Amino acid sequence: MIGTLFVDPSRCIGCTACVEACSECPGHGGESMIHLDWLERASSVQTAPTVCMHCTEPACAAVCPADAIKIDPEGIVLSALAERCIGCGNCALACPFGVPIIHEAQALMRKCDLCYDRTSVGRKPMCATVCPSGALFYGTQEEVADLRRSRPQSHFVFGGETVHTRNHLMVPLSVGTVTLEPDATVSRSTAEQQLEEALC
Amino acid sequence: MACVPADEASLIAAFGPHLAWEPPGGFAARGTPDRAVKTHCCFCGQQCGVQLLVKDERVVGVEPWEEFPFNQGKLCPKGIKRYLQNNHPDRLLQPLVRTGNGFAPIPWDEALDQVVERVRRIQAHHGPDAVAVLSGASLTNEKAYLMGKFARLAVGTRHIDYNGRLCMVAAGAANLKAFGIDRAANPWADIAATDLILVLGANVSECSPITTDYIWRARDRGARLVVVDPRLTPIARTADLYLPIRPGRDVALLNAILHEVIRLGGVDHAFVEAHTSGFSEVMEAVRDYAPEAVEREVGIPAHRIREAAVLWTQAPRTMLLHSRGIEHHTKGVENVLSCINLVLATGKIGRAGCGYATITGQGNGQGAREQGQRCNQLPGARDVENPEHRAAVAAAWGVPESAIPRKGATAPEILEMIHRGEIRGLISLCFNPLVSLPDATFTREALERLDFYVTIDFFLSETARHADLVLPGSLQEEDEGTVTSVEGRVLHIREAVPPPAEARRDWEIIRDLAHRFGAAELFDFHSSRAIFEELRRVSRGSVADYSGITWEKIDEKMGVFWPCPDEAHPGTPRLFEGGRFYHADGRARFHAVAYRPPAEEVDDAYPIILTTGRVVSQFLTGTQTRRIGPLVDLYPAPRVEMHPRLAAELDVTDGDPVRVASRRGSVDLLAHVVATIRPDTVFIPYHWPGRRSANRLTVRAYDPLSGIPEFKVAAVRIERLPAVERV
């Protein structure tokens, strides 16, 4: 059985090990399927990795005019079938997380498939294997509940739509449903406030 | 004369740095590897286990090694892309000799003969110590051992030192003074098991990323995290308490924390009485360091200093971790001693989940400082001036004690002596001082004054461009041997592939030179394993005792922690259990230290503090990592990091070209305006040479006890440049 990826951006140190490791996976040809973002570098060192969340009703597959995005019986949303994909980019526009990468020259979409070649044979995905902070953790709900003081969340509210995902985001125990706001800003950490107290 | 033999552009065209992005033949041609070689990363002191994938006798990729207990498959970007250094277009493949306009190939025999002839000629005219040997801490234990013996018994010079002088020596000297031994006190598993982690001057998330995992595992159990750093690093971002210290004020802060701990009743008097000496002097020394008395100097409000003291006092178990941030100072040893004072006063050492460690920087930063390639040390971390130690090593080597030269100069002193004309010949391996030493302009002048310089290297580093002879050595994955990790765990480096073309293993080159220098009987080595067997034997009875370690035992136990005095001994993961220290009386030593300012304080002419350090995608002088495309893409060029408040004063916005000038020189860089650094301090990473070198600005001021340079504090001024094209 394929496990679940738990993403905890609060632990991320921006090292890009996940990105570089993903690029080494067979078939990726040096390209990473992970997006690592500095959220607001001018004020913070907060970074966040974005992997495919593998939605239970994936918008990318629903809007694909070529029926190129298949879902395996365990709920893994696979990368586009090269022979079907026309590179139209509908999937990238529809994805609430900004995951698909469009190669216009090759008319091909590529995305994270939860390291299907590894996870389907009982191994961990490359990114969660190398991540030195545990920001990307692969396992079961029970394992993560046992190890962490945060809570896995898999419902995301985008405007009027709720998206359910196979992978989870780790959120503080106090947080219920995750609502995404387009103009949200990064809240300052205790340490960031303490830097402002520096006597110069 | 050792001026570079050609202009920079033609040297770069011939020898790089060029960038490699793909394995040989490209990703598409990689295919199924023939084998996966379980070994360790070639970069930092964490020495993460990793598997190198080999196809057709070439290293073509990497696979995590999840069974190795330290990192369990975890890696940083350098560890993942390190394989691209193999088969690199810049790889040195044959011996080279300087010509009128560059370098030309030369046969091995001729090159080795020339080395001996030139070195002996200098020594005949100017004495045996007119030639120096510089070595490095990325080398295996075997090579580090060989270099010390080679310099002293084959070349016959007292001047042998290594680039750990820029790295581990302050912590090492302080540990030796306080504990009688220089090694991390605890295995890293103790970090995950503690209740409070105090991190000082350690950009853990960029310089030792795997340690992040240990810190988070502790925090998952409820441990608190306190970080002391002038920059809000990624590990500091979520800290429970962050103390944004002004660079160079560590003793003042640590003394103030101890002052408060004493006031709170946090001293473990039973421990202090039973296991230490010198506490009353420290009590006296910290009396005047009330947090209010030092807050302006250290740049942290007194109530935050008291908070740190409360957290430290309340935590049943603590782990104090530091690295170069507090060590790269003219009082590096004192900074470390002030940390150790806090640990000892509260008895927080020598227990599971409770102790202390310096985070060793270089790949073999631990082992390479024990095998006798330091100017002041013989193998087994023995003191070169201690008569008993000299006698023990002389007996093991089968030479008279008088054959071992006395203490030599430190690496920066060697460059100073070259500059003064006192040292005229240089042999170097694994050291790029033109990029790594402070005041790079001075270092270049020194190199230009050498009569003769031979270097062993795998790429033509910026320093190697000054060489008369360049001997192509081996990459880490092209030789077998051992290293000792940050934990004091001795590990097995396996050869993935042999050196390419005419390149040779470093130890073979050194051995063959030793034979030509007339010391064949002392260098009768036919394998690196044979060197290890001699190293074991010579270390017997020393503090750094490896005599019970075998390569088989390392493989079986996934590493062996020294000291390990006999083959039945399991090794020593945790030091100081039961309060037993390594001084003759078994007690640890307190050292009263008083705060003193950095060598160069800011003033009206140079009003801004410069501090230097690293980024996660580069390693040290970048000889390897500036050749790896995906790593260079992550952070292509140094920028000067400054707070928006300072930027506003300078009329600088993010991305503007600026000139940063010190009394030594200037560099033109782009500004990186971020609110994650103290407003009175700027930061420049030091991995780059030439016009982008942070070390054009740093000051040639050294810690009197350890010789470590003050990379972490210099005074600079900054002006906005009018036009982008000037950068």
C-alpha cells in the first residue's frame, strides 16, 4: 500500500535537497517536480516546498481535454501520459496548488507522481527520503501522529470550493480547516519579533 | 617567481571553473547502474552516508543510504549533486609544469624529480624550515597521518599545518584545556533526547543541515530551542528564544547568562565540587556581568538574556552546540571556554541527552586534527613539544626523538613568513588559501614571492594557479580510507572508481615523493589500509586512541567512536560519563575569561560590522561546488546581506550594486536587503575568489591561543555604485 506524504512548511529550511533529489529520479532528466518558494524573503527566511497533493477529485484530470492524467487505484494522480498530452496547460491553470509544469516545446505536462516507481514497491519518495528537516515526511497517519506535535490536514478551502487531498499539510493543533487567501501575508515568528528588539 | 603564468580568462578557459549539470553522456544515457557504492559525502563534517552509483567505471549518480544510522538517507543539496564532480571537464588528468604562458604536461617521473630537486636546493641554501607543507581537513585519516610524517621525516621541515587552522582549532584548543580531550562530548542521538538546545554561532540549516533533523526530533518531544546569531537563520526562525547578538560579543553574553544562572541557583555544586576545578575564579569573573551591564555591548535586551538563563536553569537536560560563528574570532578559544563554563557549572554534561559539542566543519574536521598534520601536534593528538609524546611517536616510527622537528608555524603564519621571504618553498594538498585566508590581497602577494610551489589537486584551484608544478591527485571517491565525523565516529570511505587517466591517489604521490626524498624505509606503504594499520599502532596509548579500530569493525558497527583502545572495546560514543574527564586528575577545568573587543571595531570611517559565512549550496572555497551547475544555480554569486534600515541610510534598495570597502580592500556586489540580520551588521558568504572575495575585506588578526583568524568581525563602509555595469 502506498503511504502518505505529510508536508510541514514550518520545519522547512529552504535547503532545496528535495528539489535536487527529485531532479535525480529516473525519468526526470535533471528536472525537479517540486516547487520550493521563499514566501517573503525581504522580511523572512520562511520557505515552503510544494509537491502534488494528489487531490481525491483532481481538477487537473477533470479539465484535461486529452484525458492524459490518470489516477491509480490508490489515488495517485499520475503525471500526464506523454502520448496523450497536448501541452495545453489547462491542468496548470486548474490546479489550486500550482503543481503541473508545462513544457510547451514538447507539448507535455509533468508533475509529481509521488515517486510512483519507488512508493509502489514499498519505498519512500525521493524528496521525503532526503529532507533533512522532516518538512517532507512519508508514512502513515498513525506514524505522524505519534511523532509530531502538529496535526495533519487534508481539506483546503479555496474561495467557495473545498479540496480534499490524499497528501496532508501539517498544521498547528489549533488550526481547523485551512482556508487559502490570495492576499495572505506571512505572519511573523517570535524570533522575527525578537530580532526587532536588537540594540544597535 | 610564482605569479600566475597567464591571464585569468585563459586560465579559466583551460581549467575552469566550468559547470557540470549532468552525468557523463547526459541523464538520458545514464541507464541502470552497475553497482551502488556505500560511502560518505565528500563535503562537511556530518559525513552523511550516501551511495554513489557507478556505470562503466564512472560515477553517474547518487542514491540515499537509508540504513546508515547518522542521516538515515537524509542529504543536503551538496550531497545529492556531489557526484557531478566526477568526470568533470576541469579534472586534472596529468602532471603540469608552469610555462611562460600557462601550464604544459610533464611526465610523472620528471615532475617528482623536480619537486625533490627544487625543495632540496632551497633547503640547502636557506635551511630545512625554508620549505613549508600545507595540508587539509578534507583528507582521510590515512592521508592526514601521512602528510604529518612526510613533512617532518621526508621533507624535514617543522612547518606543517592545515586548513583546519581556519576551522576547528579554537574549539579544539578550548576543549583540550577544559576537558583534556578534543572531541564532541556526545553522540548526535543525545541532541534528539534533550530538553533544551542552545545553538551559538552555528547556521545549522545551511552548514550542517542534517543536524536540523536531530533538533526537530527533540522539539517534537517538547524540547525548547534557543539560538544566538547576528542573522536570523532558517533554524533560528522558529526558535523559542532568539538572541540577535552583535558579532564578537560572545564572552560578554555567556558570562551574563552564567551570572544569571548563578543568581537563580542553577549551579550544580555537587558536580562542580566532585568533578571540576577553578569554579571560584569563574564565579568571581562573571560577577560584573549582570545582563543590564552588558546589554548595550552585546546588543540584546537584558530581559532576553535572563530568559535564556531561566530556560537553561529549568531544563533537566541540555545540549549546547556551537560552531564557527563563535570560533572565528581573536578570542575564539575564550568564547568556547565561556560556553564550557556554563555547561560545567550546571553539571550538564556526560549524560544521555545532556552535553556539549562543537559542530565540526570539514569532512574530516575531527580526524584530520588528530593524526599529526598540525604544526603543534603529532599523531594521536599528541603535543609536539611534550617530551613524553615525542618519545612515544619517535619510538613508534623507529627514529631518534631528535629527528622529529619542533613546533612549526600555523597556516596563516606560514603565509606571513612566505610574505617576509623566510619560507621560500611550498608543498600543498587540499588547501586553497587564496580564497580561504583573510586579507586575500596579502595572500596573493605572498604566493607571488615563492621560489617554488608544488600542489597536489584534482582541479586547478585559484591558489594552484600560482604553482610551478601541479600534480593530479584523487577525489574523495577515488581512494579508500577512513574519516572521523562530527560525532567522533570513525567511518569507512570506499573507493567508487579509480583516479582517471594519469591522476593518482594522493597517498601514492606523497609516498613516492617520500621515497625520492630518501625516506623509503619509513614510507613502505602499498595500500591506504597499511597506512591505517600504522596509524592505529602509533595512536596506541594516546588520547585519540584508534588502536582498537579495524576497517571490518567500522563496517560491522556502521562506525566506531574513538577512543577505542583495543579490538574488544566497543568504542566510546559518549564522553565524560560519571563526571570523568581526561586530565590526569580526572577533573574538568574552568577558565575565567573576561570580555575583550574584536581586533577591529567600527568607527566613523568604517562604521558597519562585516561578518562572513556560508550558504547551503556551496562548500568552503568552492573548488568543487563552484563547478557543479545545479549548486551554482541555487546561489550564483555572493551578495551583501543588509537590513532595510541600514539600506535606507545608504540609499540602497534590493539588487543595487554596492561597493563594500575595508582597510584591506574592496569588493563590488549586489545588495540583498532583508530584515533577517541585525541593522548594524552586513553578511557576505566567503566561497568566491578574486573580485567577489569576502576575504579581500577580512582582517589578518588571529586568536593568540589557537591561531584562528577573525573572519566573523571586520569594519567596513558601503556605498551605492551608480551603474550596474560596474559590478
